[in-house]
Amino acid sequence: MRECPNCKLCFNDDVIRCPVDNESTFYSIAGEPILEGKYAIEKRIGQGGMGVVYRAKHNFLKTLHAIKIILPDLLGNDPQLLTRFRQEAVTAASIRHPNIVSVTDFGVVAGKMPFIVMEFVKGESLHDLIVREKRLAPEAVLEILSGICSGVAVAHKQGIVHRDLKPLNVMIQPDKSLSEAVKILDFGLAKIKSGEILGSLVQAQTTGLMGSPYYISPEQWSDEEPDAQSDIYSLGVMLHQMLAGEVPFKGASIPAIMKKHISDPPPPFAQIGVEVSPEIEAVVRHSLEKERSKRTPTVEQMVRELRTAIYGELPVNYISSPKLNISGEISLDSSNSLSRVPTQQIKPVSDDNDSSLPRTSIRVLTSPPQSQVFLDGKPLGTSQANGWLFAENVTRKNHVLRVVKEGFQNYEKEISCDGDACQFIVQLNVASAKDVSTSIIPGTQTNVADSKIGAKSSVAKNAEQLEDSLLNLNPPPINYDGSRSGKTNISEKQANIDLTMPLETQAFGIKSNPEPTSAKPTGRVAENFTSTKFKVNLNEKTPIEELNSRQNKKSLVPIIAAVVGFFLIVSVGGFFIYRMMFPPVTTIVDKPAAVTESGKKPQPTNTPPVTSQPPSMVKIEGGTFLMGRNDGQMESRPAHSVPVKSFFIDKTEVTNIEYADFVAATNHRVPENWVNGKPISDEVQMPVVLVSLDDARDFAKWRSERDKTNYRLPTEAEWEYAARNGSSGNNYPWGNDFSDDKVVTKQTTAQPVGSIKDGANKAGVLDLIGNVWEWTDTQLEWYPNSNGDPGKIRKGDFIIRGGSIKSETKGEKAIDATSRQWVDKNKRDALLGFRLVKNVEGN
């Protein structure tokens, strides 16, 4: 493999000059830039003591990964090295937490060059963030530390120590709350790096233990076995650095730094010109105690101490609730006041009829208290005397939140509920005489013009008193540079959404959102404190974007964050979010020609030449079969002979993640169940739904252009031919007898594609029965010699196949491979997706 020294892109061995900047490439590692036939290496993104890190794309799944390759000259001659290395990789892979970068695979190239595959994280390191911001506000430090400690706590409970915690090993992702944005790198791998596995040769050649002298605990300097307390010490150094902008122990040499870690107390913040409260400084010093027995005992305790130092103890009218902790950082034990929520019964809300849509809960804290709260025009209730109102069973999507209180200006704003419990703090401004004379409380139509204007000062005083209470209950908004997520185009949601379907009325019926009001909020809101964002630098581009960037540079700069007070945090960002979260695949025009040793133009490494059989598809050999049946449902009768040519078919339905690439590249309409222009994170591998026939056709056209081939939707005959194993004529893909354990039915929501391998047909095609219905490109017609009523055929109705999680599995309406259903081509439904097919060359 060869690399460009300038842009870091990777190429085949015959590419001697980079097509992007015309630089001569250099030889880097042995072999072509494809690992194990599935990971296409795109670009070098880093280098450390263990080797080199590359960005790569999975050839079949199209997912991005970071791959750390251990170079052969670092391995030494230990024959047991690879075994121990593999064991440590397995240990690292066992840690599963949203704040820890996942290890997903391990391999060895040519028996001598091991590599580890990790999830790819976009964003910037905490180190870069500190360099840019200099010092961080204590509130922001608390959020970041909470995210780090949340992940570290899980590893510590498994007996796994990081050993090398430092800002360079913490990534901050864009467009997430700070606590959710944190991703810890190299968890479980520092033991390999330290020399215990790679041996003294490697330790001499790498940064190893000496790579992070500023963060190493006294016991590690003394060559003692590190433990959880060692990680806490490193976190204490990072805590000091985030607050002060510099580490506590500096020196001109490694021995000088070591001496300070072992014997010197941390310098007072005042000595370096930094003002923090004595309580916060005490938290830092506790975590940096030289003796492990005196150090902060757990990472949970570290977060607890810092929160108390910043905000004080919470009021006593809070009860334990680990599911709904105030700040959303980590789940603490019931004795910890930080995990407590106000005493209030949670109010269930059902704002949609379709139980298959994902749900969440919201918490609203109002000032003044006892304000009326509405969601999408429907009353949630009145906030309690302490200002809190809770609601659960809320659909995860965009909503309109409205808060009303007599004598105050109304508040109304579109909010996003995209996963975990959402929290909003709303402070209403005191109404002016003009506001009061015209304000109407929704649902009551009661004119409040006769409100006591003379009591304005007392109302304002009450609001100020309650504001103080609010600030004690929950962190105030932080004024950082950042951008809010883009909003779904609500105006489009009205179009062509009739969510009822023949035979499965209960499976469908999502209602579209009302048009959002144009009224602007007049109150002050600390909107969803857990969504406070920093601006994160995103310098990484896909190779396609690298090749295009010289002709079409676009600046995607986050919008400024408004000042805390009587202003709201606002943003623009739908398109920005698309481009950050789902980098588009664009067409290369007029790119510089690469020079190869053979004189031939090279193929980009991330877009291998299309073969006759795409990797995501399987081939179905053609033949003739009896389509339909002579018994059962009228629409499936009678059986009749149909010839089918050979074709390729997707192994699974098209997923949300692949459809997101299409949306990002074309700015196509976003499915109704997505949030802020992207699929919910834990649903990316589920089949995309709420797409019309034309949406599916547009996707096929885009994927055809991307892969330089011709995809399309299957005909009804092709779909049934695949589901029945061709001329075998099976009732189901797996055989003639129904089996509950081979099909995704009787579920509350759709499942990730390919969840049940045993339900595949003989060729390996999955999910043909159950999960979600699938579009075909065949208009509704009765079969030849059918007794069906011609009057029931409507122009524009198209056949859908396969059933869904709501389909019946017993009785006369039981779903099988012959079952037919039809809907209008403009239908968009929560249980209707699609897959694509491709002609076999020569047919």
C-alpha cells in the first residue's frame, strides 16, 4: 500500500502519484489497502506508540471504522505475542458503553501484522478543545467529566483499567450534549502499549509508558500495578487541566515531572491566576492524593463531589430515581442526591396512535411554577409548586412545546425528543400591559385582560425568586460556541401520508404533525441542558470529498450560540447535520489523473470496481414456477405458471443508515420517524420505513449512480419467486411449515435487518417474511382467471409483499410467501420498506 505524505490518502501499490495534490506517494505497509477482503483503507488519521491508525470502510456494510495496525517491526520475536495481543483485544471488545469507542474486530495480516478494528468517531479530541478554549467553565467540565466517568465506571466494574487516560484519548463528537459527546479511545489497549505485552523492545521504540508523563499516577512511576485509583489520578490531572488550561505538574524533563508527581502537592489555582471556588479546588486535590487510600475512591464519587461543589446539595423534596437523573450523566446509587428527581407522578402521554414508534419521556421545569404546559396543542397539565412537570410515552420526534401562565408572556418553541429522556427549563417573561390585554390561554379562550397589572412587580419578584430556585435545581445554560441540530421539514409532513392499510389497520395510523406556529418564544429557556454543545472541528473528509474539495469548497461553520439571559439558543443545521453525520457520496468531475507504474488510471480505494454480483446481494437463478395458490385468500388465487429470469436481490431491506447516505447526497425528503434529519442512533440498522414508491425509486436511481450499475425495485413475481425458492414452491422461505422462531412477528417495533438468520431462503435472503412490508414495482391486477372484482382495482395501487411485525400468523389471513397486499403508490407507512434487485448481465 502507498500513501500520500500530504493528504494522507491511501492507494494501491501501482499509484506512484497522488491524484489529489500530485505528490509522490510512498510505500507504507505490505499488501493492498484491503484488509481481510472487507476493510478498504482510505486514509491515515493518526500514529502513536502502537502503530498507525487508518480510516477504513467496510466493503459490504459500508460502515466507517478506525483501524489500528501494529507494524511488524514493533512486535519483537515473542511467539506468544499474537495470542496475548488477541486476548487483550477481546478484553477491550467486552466493554460496551456509549462513551467508549467500541472494538468490533481483530485480525492478523500475513500472520505477522495484527490490527484492531474500532468504531469511527468524528469530532475533535479533548486536547484540541482545551487548546482552543484555553479554560473551560466548571459546568462544562462537569458534563465532560460525567461522560468520561460514566464509561470508566463500567470498565472498572469489569475489572478493566485504562492506564492511559489523557485528553488525547478522549474524543468530543459534534451535535451531542457534552456528556453524550464523549468517546474514550484505547480502553483496554494501554496494557499492550505499556510494554507488558509488546515487550522491552517495543517499549524502547514507542512512547509506551513515557507517552503520557503528565497524567501518570505516583504508583505507576514507582512501577506498581495500576488499578482503578490510577485512572482516577489521571482524571484528576485532566480535571485540573480543563479548569486551569494547563496540567498541574510540569517540568523540563521526564525525571522532573516524575518527581513532582511523586512528592509535590498540586499548585493552588490562585498561584497560576485561575479563580475557582475552594470547593472545586478541594475536589481536584482529593483526586490527586499521592496515596491511593486517600484518593477519591470511585469515579462516581468524583462526579458527585464536583457536582456538589458547583451547585450544592439538591433540595430535600427529591426522591431517588436512577432512570431520570437530573443531568443525565451517570446512573448513581439511590443514596446519592445527584440521581434524584422531583416528587411528581409521571404523566403518560400518547401523542400518536402507532405503538410501533419509539417513545421517550420529557421533563419540563417552569418559572413561574403552576404554569400550563401543552405539547403539539394538547394539554400535558400544570407544573407543580416546585415547577416540575413530567410526561412519558412521548414519541421520539419533533414537537411544539407551549407554556402559558397568566400575567406572563407565552412561550412556544419546536423541541426535539431524539432518544433519552429530554429536559427543558422554561422561564417566562413578565407580560407587558399590551401582552396581557391580548393574551389568550389555549383551550380556555379566557381573556386575561383584567389581570392585575399593578401586581407586576410582585409577579416579577416571584419569578426572580423562583429563578434562584431553578438555578439550584439544575445547571444554568452555558454560553458556548455551537450549533443546534437542524429541524425536520415539518411542512412536508402533511403530504401523502395516509397511514392506514388494508388487513392491518392496527399496524398503521401515524398522524402527521401539525404545522408549527410561527410565533417566536418570548421567555428564556435553558433548553435541554444536556444538549449544550461546543463547536467541534471537523477536518476529516471522505476520499471522495477530498478529491472534490479543490473544485467545490464549502464552509460548514456552526452557528453562534446566543448569550444566556433573555435569549434562546437557536440554530440552523439540518443540512449541516446531514453533512457531518452522513458524509455524502458525490460524483467526481474533472479530477486530476493519477500516474501509475503501468500507466493506467487507478480506481479510488474506497470505490472498488462493481462486479456482476454486488456484495450486498445474492443471485437468484431464473426458472418457471407456479405463482399464487388455489386455496387461501382470494387475492392470491389461482396458481399460474410464470417464467422469471435470473436476478440479484438485496439480502435484507434497505436500512436507515444507507438511506441516510442517500438523503445527505440528494437532500431528499426525510422519513417521518427520523429526528433532526437523521435516524435515531439505535435504529440505524433497522429497515427504512415511511417511504413512498417514488422515494424507493429515487433511492434506487441514486444507488445505481453511486455503484455504476442499475438497481430497481423487484416485480411481484420476482419477489415471490425468491421467497418460495423458485420452482420449489415453498410456502415460506425456509420451507413449507410456519415457525415462530424464523420470522419477525408479534413485536412492538421493527427489528434490525437480518435479526433471524434461520428465516433465510435457500440463497441466503433474509427477512422476506415479517418485520416490514416491502414495495414491489407491480401495479395491482387480479391474477389470470381470477374471480376477483375488477371494481376493486384502483389506478395507482401497487403490490406490497412479505407482511410485518403486525401480520397474523394463524387463520385464513395468516401471512406466507403468496400473500398479496396493495396500497396507493404515495403511501408512507411505519411498517412499509423496500429492497432492491438487479438484472443479471446477459439477461
